[in-house]
Amino acid sequence: MPVPVVAIVGRPNVGKSSLFNYLAGRRISIVDPTAGVTRDRVSTLIHHADCYFELVDTGGIGIEDTDNLTADVEKQIQLAIEEAQVILFVVDIRAGVVTLDEEVNRRLRYVTKPVLLVANKCDDVSLEVHANDFYRLGRGRTMLVSAEQKRGKQELLSEIVVRLPRAEGAEAPREVAMKLAIVGRRNTGKSTFINSLAQSQRMIVSEVAGTTRDSVDVRFERDGRAFLAIDTAGVRKKRSISSDIEFYSLTRAQRSIRRADVVLLFFDPRLRVSKVDKQLADYIQEQHKPAIFVINKWDLLKEEMPTGRYAQYMQAMFPMLDYVPLAFITAQQGKNVWALLNLAQTLFKQANTRVPTGDLNRVVQAAVHEQSPPMRQNRSGKIFYATQVAANPPTIVLFTNGPELFDGIYERYLVKFLRDHLPFKEVPLKIHFRAKKKGEALPVSDEPPPPEPKKAPDLKGLNFKSSEVTDEEVQKSTKRKDRGLWDI
């Protein structure tokens, strides 16, 4: 049985998004005094009293959108009402019943699903008497809550759960296998791609720049696995940000990158790579996130430019990210969409790969044999031992005779060599140089130490495996005794 849906509806500025965030227990929807901020359906999974349900925030009923998207917003509201098993009709207790509240009530008159009347902004006990005004809407008891003052949450959740359909043997929703963040400039087709993944009109798609304002989580399933796609607002130059809403959109796009397992950076091939694209790529690199450069709307340019030539252009624009794969898709037609999802899963697997310590040390030894560390401060850098202490991103610690002896150039050389010879060919690596303390004993291996590196080590037959990494494994990783030990 699919997860039941609970939809929040009401006129603008009654605190629907604030209530959504309050029930979710974290800040998800943008909350702003400006009417009409929420356009798309914003959803999250809620667990209460052994019951799971999807809570959906919607736009304000009756708002005239400034970008002429009123019909699209209304369609999203109607879809939420049709899919919901329970509806929360939110009103403002301080304003009382207004004309738009009566309009919302008329719209819900023929809905056969349970409708809970929720009076928000009941910040103080003295306001509770105003709840009597809402009895004329004919919705029975009014639930009193205050998202700002944190009042009434448990009672409201309990009332929701009582009205949800229960199925015998119902199981908890599948755990999300991978989270994808879709980022990029405005009008690069991110929302169209999300709709193609979800196979429904989940996001508003329009030629109007800046249609999507929030980061929206869209859950979908493929081949028996659950995925989470995070649609984000199109990013603009900081000097072009003209409102608080656009500021929130920028910061939430960055937060989405931090949350994601794999980031899809979208480009429109008809436009040159901009400063915004490079800033997003730099932020993805700073966060060490696996990424794919997605060239959307390729059908509009493929007759004029071969993919190889465009790939050369992208490599010239992002020389430090030459390991990031490119994907050419047409989201509107669904072309290569599922192939892109498969590629993202491949990168996620690479990022979670653990390399046996003996194999890792042989690769590092080969790298040093091919190019020795430069002389610095009349000393030559030495690497005594290497170990992978974490995955996602793969993190390698090198025990040396002094981190200050290894400059950025040699570090980049090591990263490239490791990426070429280890199963991390398309994901970022983190390397930490650590000084071996005097008298510090390195882990002892059951294997005999390798000979002096007179010739390059044989790198054939290396064994790698992919696994989910826990914090406990990371903490224990430097205490294991099955590591190869060698000296350079």
C-alpha cells in the first residue's frame, strides 16, 4: 500500500508553510510574508504513532501569481487534494473568517475525504475564544495550533493518524537508496527532468525564469528501489538577487548540495558557461560531492555541434573537474533520463567503495616510484603508510615525515594517480597528510613488507569492494591489524 498523503490547503498567509515546517520538525518550506511564495507541492515523510504519511504543503488558494502562473499553482493544489487521504484546512484565528476562507470551504464542500479545520497563529490562550467564529464553516471542531509558539503539534498529529486509512500488514516505506540534487541556472530544465523521473506533473514547468522558488523533495521508485530527487531554484548572480525569496532559494540550493549523495549540475548548451555555473561547480567541489554535468535540451544543438566538441569545451571551462562525467539528455522527451539515473548510481557506488589497505599502499608506492616528492626545506618528503579512513567521499590518510614537505602540486598529482588506478575514477578524493610521530607504531600487517621500490609495484589483481560506511567503521579503521606496511 502506498504511503497515505495529508495535504495542507488554505488561503495565502495563514501560515501553511510554517505549520508544515512545525509538523515536519525542521525548516523545509520557505516562510515569508510575501503572499504566493509557495508554488509547487512541497512534501516530506512524517512518522507518528507507528504510522507513516506524506505531508504536502501547497500554494495559497485565490492568489493571483505575479508571473501569471496562477493556473499552474491551482493545478498543483487540485492534484494535492485529489491524492490526499486527509486534508488540513488552515485558517488564521486572529483574522477570523474572511471571504477567501469561505471560498476555500466551498471548494472543499464536495470532497468526501476527512477535512480537519486547523486554526493557526493561536499564540496565546486568550485567542482560543475566537475559534467559535469558525463553526459557521460547518467543519465541526477546530484544532488550535501555533507554529510560531510551538503549540498543539501532538494533538494535531494524533487527529491526523486517527483519520488515515489503515491496512493490515502495512510496512514502513522503503529507505531512500540515493539522494539526487538537481542544481543549475534558471531555465535549464531541472523541473522538467524531475517530472520525467516522477512520471507525473510534480513540478510547475514554465518558460518564466525563476518558476521554482524552493528546494522540493520528490520521492520516486525505480526497479524496486526508492530515490529522492531534490529540485532546487535556479541560481542567479548574487548582485542580481532582488528579494529575500531569491536569497532563500540560493542558500537552499547550497543546502541541497550538502544533503545529496550525487549532484546533477544542469547546463543549457545554447548558452555559454557562466560565472554562476563555475560558482556552483566550485561549491560542489568544496563539498566533495560526486557530480555529473548534465547537458539538457541537447536536441536543440546536436545538429550543430558533435558531443565530442562540446565535451572539449566543458573540459576547458572546468579543468580541475576533468573527472566529472558528462551526460547529454532531453528531459522533455525523456531521452537518456534513466541512463542518467544509472550513471548516478554508478558514481554513488564508487564513492562508497573501500580499498584494502595492502592494495592502497601498493598504488601509493607506485605513485611515489613514478614521481618522487620534491625537495623542500632541504628535506625529501617520505610516505610511510596509507589507509582509507572513510568513504563517501573516499578519504585517505598518508603518514609522512612531515605534511609541510608536500605542496599542492604534488597532492594533485597523487589524487590523479590514485583516481587512475583505484575505483574512484569519477568521484572526488580527499587526502590528508599526517606526520608520523616519533615512536609511533604503525599497524602491523600479516603480510611481509614489500621490497624497496627499485621498480614499480605490480598493480594487477587488486581487489575492491563497495559497502555502506558507518561512523563506527571509520573510527576503527586506523586500529585494524591487516594492513600492509612499507617504507619509502
